[in-house]
Amino acid sequence: MKVYVIGNLKGGVGKTTTTVNLAYTYAEMGGRTLVIDLDPQCNCTRFFAKVNEYNKTIKDVLEAPEHINSAIYRTKYEDIDIISHTEGTRHNTITPIARKVGDTYELDLTLRNNITTEEHPLGVYHPHAEYHHIKKENIGLIEVMGLAVLPARLKGEMELLEEYILEGKDISSNEQIEKHAEWVKKFLPKYSEITKENIHGILQKEIGIVFTHVLEDAGVYKCTTEGREAFMRFLETL
């Protein structure tokens, strides 16, 4: 038996993607695979889709290993089983971020929520579907700290998009970049002249605008009067 542990404190680095693909690939090779999902967001569990229900969780297994058989869920994929993090769905968690600023240390406590709805099945505070062509991956601690991590796929996609825009090609005809077609259609009229010299800057600017909306989606307390007032009410309860 081989055991692989995929772990990283930072979000959005590919933990879930790596785990899912390793499990699926090994199962395709004929191996029996058990995935143990310890991520508070339970994304592996959602992806594999449990097809049976028990009342035991990983907590029960850690307290009494004999419960392991009743904590294993079958999935929709043959030869892949999963141990879910929770019995139901745990929506809230907290992540500490410690950093040194000068001679002092700062500690930020990041409140995280993974609640879902029919409108937003990946999460109310996950990037919404209209922005998935730019950012579908989870928002991680880097974004919480005010920086942005964009998926590596965008580099090749934007280079191709530049070519299609400059040459007037049909973006929707290319399956690699067709997801960007409506986005380009909306922002192109804003620019009176698009050239080889300015197209790169235009795309960077428009990606930044989309990512601003992604961060707005991720904020529980919005940067509005109502959001700030709600946040102050929350602070008063601490």
C-alpha cells in the first residue's frame, strides 16, 4: 500500500486538483484508491460525489479506528472511495496569517465560509460563474493578503486571444479560448484603437477588472456602507 499526502497552507495551489487527478489516474490503472479529505472546504468530496451515506466521519476514525469501514463512502467512479471531512457540511473555518513587519509581528485571522446555494453551487464566496473564464480556482491566502494568483493557463490563452483580436478572427471558433468570447465582445467597444503595441496592456487591464469582481465575490462583508456597518456589528460581538 502506498500513501500520498497532498498538503499546503496556501489556498489555490492545486491540492484538490492534484489529489483528484492522482486518485482517478491510479484507479484507471487498476488500483484501489481511498481519498481522505481533510480540507475544511470539502472540495474533493463534492467532486467525487458520494453515492452512499453513513453516519461516521474522519473525526470518528481518529477517535476510534475501528469505525473506518463505516466512514468510507463510495463515489461515482469505480475503484475510488472517499472519507469525507464531516458528516454534513461544515461551512466555517478560520485561518491565521502571521508575518513580520519591521521589528514586530502581525497576526491576521481570516474567517472563511464555504456555504453553497443552487445559484452558486461552488460557493457563495467562490468566484461566480460569470468570471470562471479568468478565475475558477479557489481564493487562497495570497489573495486575502492583497495579492493575486491567476491560473497558469491564462498565459497561453491571452497570447492566442491577442492574435485573434488583432486579426479579427472568430474567438468562439477556437475551443481553447471560446470561453473568453463574450468577455471580449463586452470590452472591445471601450477602445477606439487596438494595435499590436497596446493589445497586451488592454488585456492586462481587463483581467484586472475581472479579478476585482472576483475579490468582491469572495468578500463576506462587501466594501459598501452596508457591508462596513455589518462588519462593525460583527466586531462588536467579539
